Amino acid sequence: MIRKIIHIDEEKCNGCGVCAEACHEGAIGMVNGKAKLLRDDYCDGLGDCLPACPTGAITFTEREAAAYNEAAVLANKQQKATQSAPLPCGCPGSQSRSLHREEEVCRREDDTPIASQLSQWPVQIKLVPVNAPYFDGAKLLIAADCSAYAYGDFHRRFIKGHITLVGCPKLDGVDYSQKLTEIIRNNDIQSVTIVRMEVPCCGGLEQAAKQALQNSGKFIPWQVVTISTDGRILE
């Protein structure tokens, strides 16, 4: 049948894997570092992947294609739910997991221990799975990449007791609001703390988080903390 379906321009694709993550039907996968439409019958033609692509590599086309098969998509989702698989980028280091530490992993120069407070992996907004089990009942920390470098006590003050997501809207060149909306809407999030730098470009992270809270339709306690470039808490 002739129908609307996505087309991926391989030359424009930068291999980030965000489209594969945004595709709820599992129609897109990463092959040799490039996004690829794996099965026509998994693509519903609605285009959730289009706004997620930072390079504009995905467009709609009309061509001969198998009809969308919802039953096959649901069966595939159920199969994946029982497996622990790497994220769409294909990197084993991006596999979703919770972290449990029984002893200190590093020490100061005077040999006193320093405990990492990070409780999950990955931490990048672009890479974290929307329905990761560690989101259940989580206090969510959405932080600018630079904030942990600027504020010396970041682990104890902000990461401790939180599920941590980090990003930089200026460098990533994407709107995080859609991904954050899905995380907040689809999970039992208890609170949201946004930590940003005082520089103007960090406003994009704050705005995306606020937009996600609004779009989620939930009433969740939230706060914004601003860090100065010399490492002080301003708000």
C-alpha cells in the first residue's frame, strides 16, 4: 500500500540515537553508527521522531510500505521489557542501571574518603531511558553540565538522594522539554530540582524543565537553584 512513512537522510544523521529513543514503536535502530528504519510495519507515520532529530535528517515521504502493525509493535515492546539491553546509541557504557556502593571509591589527598552520591547510569538527558525503574518514586535533579564543576559540594548538596539528569541545551542543540515531559508524565516523580548556571544559555534548561512540568499535567513540588561561575549559590 502507498502510505506516509518516515525517511532518514543518512548523510545528515550524526548518529546521536535520539530518534531511536523517541520512536515509541521501535521502528528506528542504530546500524553502523547511523539511524535506520528497521521495519516499515513498526512505523505509525505520526512522526514523534521528527522533532527529536537535531540535524533534520528525518522527513516524511509517501511510498509503497507495509501497513502499520500495532500487534507486532506491542509484542516487540513486551519482549524488550523483559530484557536488559543497551540504549539506541549502541554503546555498552550507556546501559541503564542502578548503582549501589558498599564502600568509598576515592579519597582526598589527606586520605579521608569521598563518597559518590550518584545512584544511576546514564545521566545524560539524551541517553536516559524514559521508563527506567529508578524513576519510580524518584526525587529528580535536572542539572546543567557545568554546575557540578562550578559548585564544589555538588554531590552532597544536590545529587544525594536524587536521580540525576544532566545536559547543556547550547551544546546539545535540542529541546529537552519533550523528553522530560515523558519522564515526569510516565513515572512517579516526587519532586524536581533544577540546578543551572547563571549564564544566559542555561535558561534553556530551566525553561525546558518548567515546560515539562506544565505539559505533564501533574502538580509536583519544584525549585530552581542558580550557581554563579565562581561557585556560589545565587538562588
